[in-house]
Amino acid sequence: MPTISFTPADLYHLIGQRLTEAKLKFLVESVKGELESVLSREITVKLNDTNLPYLWSVEGLARAFRGLLGKKKGIPKVKYVRTKDKVIVDRKLAKIRPYIACFVAKGKKIDDYLLKQIIQLQEKLAENFGRKREKISIGVYPFRKISFPIYYKACKPTSVRFVPLDFQNPLSLKEILAQHPKGKEYGHIISGFKDYPVLMDAKKEVLSLAPVINSSTTGKLEIGDSEIFFDATGTDYDSVQLVANIFAYALADRGFKIYSLVVDYRGKKVQTPSFETRAVKVPFDEIEHMLGIKLSEAKIKLLLGKAGFDYSKKKVVIPSYRQDIMHPVDIVEEIAIAYGYDKLPSIPLETYTVGNTFPIQRFLDNARDLMVGLGYQEALTPLLSNKILLYDKLGVNDFGTIEIKNFMSANYSCVRTWIIPLLIEILSKNKHYDFPQRIFEAGLVTRRTNELVQDEYHLAAASSHATANFTEVRQAVEFLLRMLGLRYEVEEFELGCFVPGRAAEIRIKKQPVAFLGEIHPEVLRGFGLTMPVVAFEINLSALFLQV
């Protein structure tokens, strides 16, 4: 969970009033945070909701507090100018790091404290929301050193040289990944591609190697600068736009004027940041049902204003820096926070039950313990995924997927039907760490067979090291089955992700319950993996019926 620090004086200035420690604690808890420390020169706050990245700065907190205190209502207005300056995107980046959002902020001279706050927000967004820069990375630059148009290009690893931050001599892109500390830390994100994403201005001066490091010449924001060029690059369009909006609002709260830029995708042009809002119906019936109180429309409008929303014609208007509002329940929650949970009437507990663990859960826990005993580390991956990862990259056919009709991100557009692809993806992100790497997960998958949709508990594991082979993974599966007291048969098996002749299926009473094998080299290349990988997946729900 992100933790941010700032001075009390800065927070009180942005809010427009001083706060007692008790009041500050109440406000922080209202936005799902914890007040970790209050010192004369520093306040530290831990934010517990990863779906609210707009709060990961003192500017975002102050904006929320102004609403809850009734000092400002509704969506704040941002002073911005639409310009025709362009950022031109190379089509070759479509399969590498395709999206970018940019703007220019002008106005206030940057001192040491403000520079640290800008860097803090940059790091929190990139490391937490941006998943350690893989999904989103951010660059801030001195605008005075940049000439438009700017080019976001795909460059060969040895074709471009520049001096990266904290270095004295120019390095090629490939050398940066091998020698620079940031290259060693984040280079794995792009090292598997033939071309690397580079930002370059009209004078062919390199701004940055995304998502790794800025240029020492054009990419170092300094004390005294008053004009900032901002960029966010990433793999998800909506998330890139959201981060740009969050950063633009934070700088606007500081008194900067925002200048939007045109991102030219060679055919499609997008003005960023867009500050576009969206409207959803206010769930009047849900409010009384869920909160137990009856509120007038005027009161609901007032509470929505305190929560930072606009209200018009029975619809709530959501600001561009928030993507967390996905369901009417989210609107009810915001109204409840603005109303005050402490003011909601309590009702007596009328039902008493004794809790217990489901038998299948104890079965799952036993399987987990056995995997840990085999030296595997447990992983937790999302229940939502996408068909490219589940099938295309593994070379297998659709297992019967439940797709999401109105998904928020293409990366999470369906419910997972098996777990092995997600484990291989984890290995691909950790190939710069020591081997052997052995991971497993026990969790739900969902499959459709004709009109029947069924949840199943699966256990999948993957092992990667120089000598990983079929014998290793077969021994692991057979150990699990013997320890669970099950008799089984091993038969030949083929699946696109496995090496032919190096895979098997496990059957119990002639019913398939598991498969295992050596991952095909073509699949490994698609994930940028060089070490052999073996994997298995067991249907624990089917096994449980046999115990």
C-alpha cells in the first residue's frame, strides 16, 4: 500500500485551514487511509485502497479534504489551454509499449520541497498503480530544453546513444539495460523486444528510454524550473490517460496552468489530458435500501458535491481523475462517506451463527502445504485475464471462456479458465532473479460448457531452471496424489503449450484430473524466457470428490 509524506504547512495551505490531529485522523480514515505519524515538520499517511491513485499525493488528499470539509464542492475546474503541439507515435510500438499521454505545465518555480513531492507522486503511480513501471511509467522534464514535435519511436538497441541520468558518458540503449542501475531493475520490461521505446524531440535529442531512465541532458527537472513537460507511457490506454489526468490535477492545484498536447497515432489524434467526465444515474432506490436512511434529492446533491462529484438531472458526473466508480454501489459508498458513517443509525444483530471452514477449503490448504514442502512458493494472480494470454501465447484452443461485456481494461476482459499461463507470465517478469524459480497457485477458475458455467478449484505449478524436465514435474504430481491417498493412471497427452512427447495426463477412474509437461520453446520465446519451464495443473474440485 502506498505511503506518502508531506509537511503540515503544505497540507493546511492546500486545504485553506489548519486541522487538529483528531480532525486530520478522521479525514484520512474517511478516504480509507491511516495516519501513521504527525510531526511538526512531516505527516505520513498510508493509503489502503489501491483503486484510488488520485489520493497518492498531498494535492489529492487536500482536494478530497476540501470537499469533505465543505470548502469546495463538485469537480474542480482546471485552467488549461489546448495547443496544436504534437507527440508523434511510431506504429512499430503497437506491440511493445503503444500508448502515451503528455502535457505541459507552466507557472510556479519549483523549489526543493515541490520537486520532492513531484517525484514522490511519480514514483507512487509508477511503482504501485503502474506495477513497477510495466503497465505505466512516468517522465517529467524541463520544458525549456525540449523542441516540438516530440517523437515516440521504436529504436534498435544499438542505434541510439545518450547520457542517462547519473552517468557521465553516453551509452547505447542496450548498454543502459546492462550497466545502469535502473536498466538492471526495469530493463526486463522491454529486453524481450527487437526495438525499444524512445522519446526524442525535434532536434533528435533523447528525452528518455521508456520505461527505464531519462536523459541527463533533457530529462532532469531542477530547482528553479517553472515549466514542466510530462509524459506517461504504458500498455493500457485508459490507465495512461488516467495517470496524466491525476498528475495534471495535482499540478493545477499548485497553481500551474496546463497545456494539452496532440498525440498523433498516425491516423488517430488524441488531445491529452482530455479531462473528459462521464455520467451515471444516481441509484436513489439503492441509497435508502443500503444505508437505512431516506435522503432528499437536494441532500444527495449536496453530499455528492462534498465527495467531489457534480450532479445534473438525476445523474452524477464523475471527474476524469477517477476510474474507480464502476457500479451504483460505489456511488452509494461515496454518499455514505460524505454523510458520515458515524451518523448512520445502528440496528441490532438478529442472527447468530457459528463459523466453520468448508471441507474443500481444508483439502485446498492441505494441497498448499504439500506444495510448500516441495519447495514451491505460492503466488496469487487475478481471477480476470485476457484471451491473448490464456490461449494465443500458449498456442491452445479456448477452454470455454466467460468474457466481460463492458470491460475496463483489455488485460482483464475475461475470467481465467486455467492458471498455468499466469504463472508463466510471473516467471517472465522475474527472469532477472536467481534460479531455480518454483511457484504455484491454488484458486478458482471458471469454464463454460455449452450453457453450463462451472467454477472449479485448480492447483497449478511451474518450475524454471537449467535442468527442469518432465521427470521433475511428474514426480511432483505423483507425490501430491500419493500424499492425498489417491490411485491414478498416467497416459500420453498433447497440448499446444507442451513439447510433443513430453507431456502426460493424469486420470482417476478414467476421468482426467490433471495434465503436465515441458513448456514448448516457442511459448517460452513468446514470453522472453530462456530457461526451460515445466508445469502442471490439477483439478482439485475433481480430486476432492475422490477423497
